[in-house]
Amino acid sequence: MKYIILILFLASAGLILFGFLSQTENSQKLIGFGVVGLFIVVFPLFSYYRWKDKNLKDYMLTKENLDRMRESQEKNKH
């Protein structure tokens, strides 16, 4: 999955770069396809890949997590 995301990122960045550097009539379309590829394909795949094995409750500010943070701050003060 990591390599697929990397290949898609490089392809999208290549389309954007080629669109900026070329003087063809389709250069704006190349830039557009590159941007769409980044935001519609690459970013959601990357987000899924990075969060698939994580527990969302560990990152939420619940009462238990706030109490744990306070306890850890008090330990670090002393």
C-alpha cells in the first residue's frame, strides 16, 4: 500500500510539474488531473493507510484521557 501511494503521488506531482513546464494546449488539464489525483485519490488512501490500525478513542479528549494527561503533567513537574 505504501508503494502504491508513493507511485500515485509521484504520478500526480509529475502531471502538475509537466503541466506547468509544457506549453501545450492541454497543460491546464494536466495540472487539473494532477490536483484531482492528489486530493481525490492520494490523500484519502494515505489517511486510511496511516489510521487503519489506530484506536480513535486514544486521540479524543474524553474525561479519562484528560485525567491521564493531568496525572502525567503532575509527575513531570516533580
